[in-house]
Amino acid sequence: MSGGLLPAGELAERALEGAPAGGRIAIVEELSEAELRYANNTVTTNGVRQSRVVTVISFDARPDGVAAGVATGSGALDLDGLVTAADAGAASSPLAEDASPLVTGDAAPDFHDGPGRTRLQQLAPVIAGLPELFGRAEAEGRVIAGFAHHRVRTTYLASTTGLRARHVDPGGRVELVGRSVDGTRSAWAGAGTNLFDDVDLAALETRLVRGLGWARRRVELPAGRYETVMPGDAVADLVTMFEGHASGKDAEEGGSVFSGPGGGTRIGDRLCQLGFELRSDPADPVVPTMPFVATAASQADISVFDNGAPIPPVRWLSGGVLERLRYHRAGARRSAQAFTPDVGNLVLELPGADGGLDDLIGRTERGLLVTCLWYIRTVDPATLLLTGLTRDGVYLVEGGEVVGAVNNFRFNESPVDLLAKALEAGRTERALSREWSEWYTRTRMPPLRVAEFNMSSVSPAT
Amino acid sequence: MPELDPSFLALPLDALSTAGLEAAAARGCEHAEVRTERVRSQLLRLRDGQLETSVDETELGSACRVVRDGSFGFAATVELSVDAVAAAANQATEAAEVTKDALRRRLELAPEPSHGRVEWVSSYEVDPTTVGLEEKVALLGEWSRRLLAADGVDHVTASLLSVVEDSHYADSNGTVALQRRVRVYPVLEALSVDPDSGEFETMETLAPPVGRGYEYLCGTGWDFEGELAVLPEHLSEKRRAPSVEPGRYDLVIDPTNLWLTIHESIGHATELDRVMGYEAAMAGTSFATFDRLGSLHYGSEVMHVSGDRTVEHGLASIAIDDEGVAAGSFDLIVGGVLQGYQLDRRIAREMGFERSNGCAYAAGPLYAPIQRMANVSLQPAASGDPSVEDLVAGVERGIYVVGNKSWSIDMQRYNFQFTGQRFFAIEQGRLAGQLRDVAYQATTTDFWGSMEAVGGPSTYLLAGSFNCGKGQPMQSAPVSHGCPAALFRQVNVLNTRAEAGR
């Protein structure tokens, strides 16, 4: 193995050799990552890694259907072993419920190009800015912690149908938390990015300083239902869960907030008064994502049979009406719905809405400004009731101005109700959900002002 | 007696670590570690007895961590060659160099003696990766159909996650550790839908994930037959149960639920790296601040909590941790007072401890070790053996909470909220049927302060989780928590439907 790993495109093609009559698909994911972590005004850890995940999916065609077998391995694995495991898995598996004809297509001309790479130096705007950021923090009584991460994922997909697809997908994020030295005040700022060329560390620092400044006055408020203004980042914390739970099969089985009475789904129901659009599109100009399906595992509404299928734009909500739930091709046929795969980005927009967060604050007579949410978990799938905490920035707004920081709260709230209770929205911009940023950095969200956000109890955490 | 795996030993493990350590030494690093690891996992998921998801995954790679001139560097590769590992050591050294200007505090590690060459294998009988797919699908399918055949069960999901970790660790100190760990997590969930109202309830098996092999599904360590036999009845009763009246109740909490409360409110709160602000951007900090070591009243006098990485079948058990530290056990809370923290070598050094207590772990070959949770366990009653019935007998109006479900806690580990699988009303010292829509919410020290009694050894269960998350990038770690049943006075109970405004 001293000669290095086989090139990814060649490996994918070699994995198809000797395929069973039902066909075979190979997916090679090349990952290149660089990250930097900092806390207590110093860098703490870093890392660079090159990895490769190879997935072989074999299909065993039988007179009454098809069975699939999947084997996934990283790096320097013996390919023959992986292929044998996938073939054996297919031969020993029961017929697949999600079977569909394998996707056909041409060979992409760049299929044999090498993978995209990143390195620690890609984080240059952060690495270069940190020494001064730490210096100012120490001088002004702040303690900075945070994380910067860049990843380039290059996907190669080869099928015995002749399809050869390749996609290079760069993405990353930077996050800053600033705390007062005594730990009583804190603020968060984060941003998603594709290449780090647009990262403005100074702008993030300005947001921190503004939040910590607001917190010089502290107001204790009890639990209750509050009119609440949220920037797009906090909206993304909740609305990401809306899309995450939009499974057609779960809805049909009766176990979901999108289940209709009597066994149907709520597709066609108006879920909110404002005419929100919630959509995903691989070709989004700001947060582009994978344009074809590449999945190593079938689930309720995702299928290995759909690998290579072009991902269409999806409108989950249109004019406030639920239009789509997730279906793989087999499920879509069974339920007479459109094929709706997992997309990988999410955009919430109220057509015609304008103005930013400060405009919404300016129109708030009395309410809370909640800048980020954390530790979000499902409490009741029937209403999609979520619980979680406010963190690093809850403020009181009075007469259109922020007048101080408020204690943290535990909330119990549903993203479906959130959109239903929205009083107004601002302009949609790139947003970073802090809660889900490890997995999901590609969102564009508007700031929202909502009625009666349920702050269930006070948290003494700061 | 299980042994180290020959197919892993066949890799050029010593040659790889030597290449990495030599490259690091040549670049002037004062400390270096090379860890080659293979993690094999299999996820099976069935819906209504039909196989829906089947994934076999093998992660294999080498990681190099170095300290050079007080600066830290990490690099990992999946290419298992002497050249590739040497290159990774060079990349790690370069990373230490590139980030040096933003380093304002030198990194030092607490000393640890060389342990020479250590071999260790966790306690299991049947390697789950050697059991055929058909056999597993047949067993899970049969269990699913048994549940589906019961009245009131409309859908069933069944899953089995099996993991086998093989690792080779070597450091510049001379420690070489070859270790193997096996764990399994089978779970079934039944769903019952009311066709008229569309309302639904679910119930999961209580069988915890464990550091055992496939024998766990065949009668060793858990009675699946018995649990499956009663699950539909419990679910049917839950669907018809009255919705809880919110308010303050005495709670008897079963170990199937209490382990998670321990995990969130004690396990994470006593990780010294987060206490000292190193997780401020992600996992958070802790109310259990260092100045309160030896004085913080965490809970009542019956509260004795220990950490260990040694308990048999424990998910965090190991012989040598991912920084070359010999694993052991230690007190965290004695008589209700905070007496210790979980440590890795960096935080042990920074805070003046002589040694780490062995809590470093890396989630696979591509990640750097960070301080992770030991098996953090609440000890049962020191004398006598009070049963769940004995605890219930001391309650006039309360709730017996069984099984874990939803959880959430704030970033300083004060305010938490948990739901569960089953909630039985307690009236005049006796169980009086199930309730639904229950969540309990409390502040950590109030909650543990209200613990009046712990059950005896016969109520003790080692439960746990496969996927505790911490760090950036997020790393997932398995961990066990042992505990008895326990009695808590006057805990705030919410109605989750009312919380949703219904």
C-alpha cells in the first residue's frame, strides 16, 4: 500500500466488476477536513484529516422482486472484501420494500478528476484574526471560545447502468462565544460559509460586543408565553426540525405531526396564516448542495435504489400550505406523491418580506429577543413539541429597543406552531443554526417575530 | 475467553506507530501518540418485521497527536502505510506550527508512567460481526411479529446496533496498548394509533445498551422474552391512561430512567475541562465550579457517585485510555458533597493534579482524544436492600417513572427536563395505573437534594448510551451508568400536552 490509495473514480469502477444480474452501485466519498478550536482566549486543538468512505450496494434480482445489500468501509480496506460482503448481504436479505429500477445516466466528463482538498491554511481569515481578537478580549474583559471548520466532500457514484456522477461540495462554519470574565454575561455569533473567503471575523466580534453590551443591564423575568423576536440563526434551530420530521411514511402511519386523521397526511392543509414558503434546492445560489442522491442506507423515506437520481427542488410549504413530505421513489409511487428526497439545504421565506432583525426589534412594544437555542429534543411527536434552552443571548425589548439581558429559559415549543404563530418576518439571509451546525450549515432564514413563545421555566445557567 | 482479533493484528501496527513516533521525534516534538484503530459497526432496522436499513461499516485509520513547543497538532489518515503515517505526523507538527501565533497558553500534559505493552479485551461471548445477517433479521423479525400480533399494536420498529472496536495505541512514553471492545444495542418500539382521534402512543423496550456480544439477545444479561410479553399490555394501558395533572409529586425513579438524569446532571457537570471553560462554545460550562470542590452540596447524604472505566460490561470500560493513562475508579460525590472530577492529562496538569484519572477517549481513528465520560454511577444503599416496592410504600401521592425517552439540560447543567416510557400513579404507597404526558423538570442540586432514599443492590442496573456527544468536531462516545431505583420528594411535573398549548 505504499503507493497510496487507488484514485476514487477508478476504485468506484473497479467495484462494479463482476456485478450480479440485479446490478451494483459504488459510492466513494473523499473527505478533506481542517479545523481549529479555541477557548479561554487561546487555541486549544486543531486537526487535519483525509478520509475516504467506500460504499458498495449490490442488488439481487429474484423472480418476485429485488433485495439489496450494503457494505461500507473506510480508506485502505480491501475492496474485494467489501464487494463480497455487499453481494452476500443482498443474497441473504429479504426482498426490499423500497425497490425501484436503478437510475440510468451518462458518465460525467470529470468523473476521473481528483477530489477537492482543504487544509488548515484555508481557515486563514480566522487563524490570522485570532491573536488580535484574543488580545482585545483580554484588554476588554472578555473570554473567547469557538470553532472553525472546513470540509470538502467529493462524491463519486458509479452504477452498472452506466451512470457516473461526481460532485465537489465545500462547506464550513465559524463560531464565537464571548463571555464576561465572571461568566455572568455571554453572547454567541456564528456564520456558515462555503470557502471561508467571505468570513468576516471582525463582524462576528462586533455582534459579540453588542450582545455583551446589552447585557450590562440584567432583568429577571419569570416563565411564561412571550412575544419573541428571533434572528434567522435561531429560526434555523427550530425550522430545521420541521423538515427533519417531514417523513411521508411516518405521517401515513399516524405517528407524526403531519399525520391526518383517519390515516392520511396533512398535505394540502394550511399550517400557517402567513404565506411562508419553505423550500430546498440543490442549485440554491447561496447554499448549494449535492445535486444527486448518494445514500449508504435505506430508511423510511430514503432508498439506496434512488442513488444517482437528480435531486429536484422541493417546496415543503407554499403560501403556508403543506405541499410535500419526503418519499423515496417506491414510496412516492405507492402513495401517489412526488419523489421527494432529502435535499441538504433549507430556505424559509415570506414573499415580499423586507427589513432585518433591527427592524423587527423596532416594531416590538414588549417582548424577548432570543439569539440562539440549544439542546433541542423532541418531547411529543404528535405536535412536534420540542424542548430546549435559550443560550448566550436573551434580551428584553421595550418600546422598540433592547433594554437589557434576561435570564435563560427552558422552552417547550413546536416549529409547526412557531410558523403558525408568526406575526411577521424579515428578509431571508444565510443563517447558521447553532444547534445543528455540526450537520446542517446550509440554511437561509428570515428573522421572525412570533406571539406567545412558550418559555416553560427559568434556567439559572449563564 | 475472547482474544485480540487476528485480522487486526495482521496489520503492520507496530511499523505504523514507529514511523509516526520517529517522524514526530525528528521534528522536535516533546510528545507524540499514534493510534491505529478499526471500528466495525452494523446497523439493522426493521419496520413491521421487514428489513428497512442494513449497513455494515468499517472505519480504519491512523491518528497522530503531537505537542511541539507547547503547541498541539493533530492529523489523521485512512491510508495505512508507513509513509502515510509519517506524513500525518509531519502534518500534525505543521498544524502545531501554523496555529502557534494564536497560542497564549502552552499545552502541557500531566505525567504518566510507561505501562509497557498491554493487551486487553472486554468481556463478551459472541462477536456480533460473526453472526449472520439472516439470523439477526430472523430474530428481530420474530420479535416484531410477536408484538404486531398483540391487540392495539399498529406498527413496530426494531433495531440492532453492534460495534466492535480494535485499537493499537503507542506513545513516545513507551506505552503500547492493544485493546478490543464489543457492544450491542437492541431496541424495539411499538406504536399504537387511535383510528378515530388520530392520537398515538409509543413504547420502547427498556433493555439498555451494554458492553456484551450477541449473547445479550439470547438470554444473557436481559430477559427479552419477558419484556416483549408485557410490552403490548403496558402500551395499551398507556393509551387509555389519564393525562397527568401538572404539579409537584414524589417520584420513585427506576434505574431505566435515572441513568440518563445521572448522565446529564452529574456526568457532564463533573468533567473538569468543561468546568474550566474549554467547552464554553459547545457543550457548555458547569455549575460545579472548581472552587467548590470539597464543599458543594450536590445532593442529599445518601448520594454517593463514583466514576470508573473498569466495570465489567461497562461501555466506557478500557484498560489504557487514548492518552496512555491506566484506567481506574474514583469518587465524584461522597455523602452528597462534590469530591472529584473527571480528568484528562491536559486538564489534570493545568489544575494541579498529579495524574489524569484516565478519561480521554477519541471517537475512532480520525479524531483527537478529548476528556470523555467515565462510567459514572450512583451507588445503591450501603445497608439493607430496599426494593422498588419499599420505596413506593413510602409515597402518598407520587409517580413511578420507568424508561427514558426525551431529555434536555442547560449548558451549566442546572435545569433539566426528562420524559420516560411509562409513568405509574402512586396512591397511598401503591401503584395505581399509568398516567400519560408526563415530564419532570428540576434544578440539579434541588433534585439530588430531594433524594430521600436509594434502593438496594437488587434494584441496581447498569444502563447507558452509545452516543454521548461532546467536542467540536462533535465526537460520539459510549458510556454506562449504574444506579439503583431512588425516591425523590416534591419534584415539578409538567403535562407535555399543556406545554404545547393543547
